[in-house]
Amino acid sequence: MVRRRSAGGKLRIGDHWSAISIIAQSQDNPLKAVAEFVENSIDAGAKEIQIIRGRKQNAPFLKVIDDCEGIRRDATGAPDFHYVATHICDSIKRRLKKDGAQGIQGEFGIGLLSFWTLGENLKLSSPAADGTVHEMSMRRGDEGFAVKVRHTLVAEAVTTLEVWPLLSGVRQFNGEKLNWYMAAELRDRIRQTGVRVRINDRTARKSFAVTPREFDGRLIHEIGNPATRFGEVGLELYLDDPSPDRVVSLYRNGTRVDELRAFGGLQEGPVEQRLH
């Protein structure tokens, strides 16, 4: 008697590197990529975050420096970069959420790969328990990663992410654009956590303290917050002069996830709506 093969089963990845490449290229907005780096720092408990835009070896770079505790350490006390690089789509944050942790935004373990949208190389450094600084490096389009101990004159108690050189298509975004974007994208997360985010544009010789954006127009207080099976949805609707810049934005846990330039029949009326 010949047994037939089962007609069902579980989906599996046939080519892991191909899947990783698709995931890495799924983020096509370099500003959003920087926001994801900042959110990683916020989720790690940072209170001070600095974004630096500058040049080295005649090529532009971007750095994100924070004062969080750093990368989770392994049994030897070293930052567990091996776990970070080999557990894409298996984020620790998702498990923390299942255990009831609040205020954590990312959960898919793919934010680091968004550096492909920004530049050619990524370097992520974090201190070990003994004070030494360990550094993981990745290259755009390369499936490998490397980890080394970086020698410093003074022990660093910060976590640093650097992307260099920036891609030619994103070299023109400056500190002012970053400031405007972060003020809207991370508006409520900055308010809720009290984190201080500063942008230091060395190329333009300008510095910005990111202040949560205040929407223009008159807030309509008569709109209530509808209840759904997922919980209450917060609505904010503002009236102002008609303009193509008026948008409808969707927020989740304080982070903007989508933006619409038109909102049905309300296009004639100035609209800015926020859901969270």
C-alpha cells in the first residue's frame, strides 16, 4: 500500500539570504530609517539621544549616540552581537510585550537592516561589562557580519550606531529636515518618555533640539474617541486654511505609521487628524 504525501504543511523560507535582502529593502524612506534607529534607543531606555550628520574621508556619515545600557550581554559580559545578527525577525521586544512590557514599539527585529536605505556600511558599538567597547560591522548587500574589540583611550558608556558613507541619493537630507521629520514622526513617543533628542549637523554647522510638533489650526473638541475591539482610538482633528500640506496621519503607540494626502470628502476642509 502506497501512502500519499500530506496535502498540507507549514510555510518555510527556501532562501534565507534572499528573504533578508527583501526585508532590508522594504524600508525605502531614509528619514524613517533614522527614526527607527532612534526608536531602538528609546525602547532600550535612553534618556539622551544625539544624531550627528558630518563628513569623514570626504564622504558623509550619520551617527546615532545614546546613553542606554547598550546591547544585551552574553554569559561572558560582552555585547551579544551574534544574537542580534542571527535572530532577524525574532525580536526580544516581541517576547517582552507578551510578558506585559509597556511602551515598546519595535517587535520584528528588522530595524537595524534599514541602514541599507541610508548607506554602505554600518558599525554598531556597545560597552562590555569590563568597560571594553565591542563593535559589530555589516556591509550593504553582504550576508556576513564581523565583531571586534575596539580599543579606546577612554571607556565609553554609550551605544553608537554609524552609517558611512551615505548613499548618493540621500546625501542631501540635512539636520533641518531630520528635525522636522522627527518632531512629527516621534511626537508622542518623545512626550511620553521624556527622552531628549538633539541633532548636530556638523556640515551645516547647525544644531537642533527636537521638540514634539504642535499641529496648526483649531482643535475640534466635539469629536469623541470611538471604542473598538482593540481598545479606544484617540482622534484629533484640526481646522485651518486649505492647503496641500494638510494631511491625515495614523499613529500607533505614539509613532506615525502612515500618512494620507487626501481624506474623502474632507479635502475641501483643512484637515489634520491623528489616531493612536
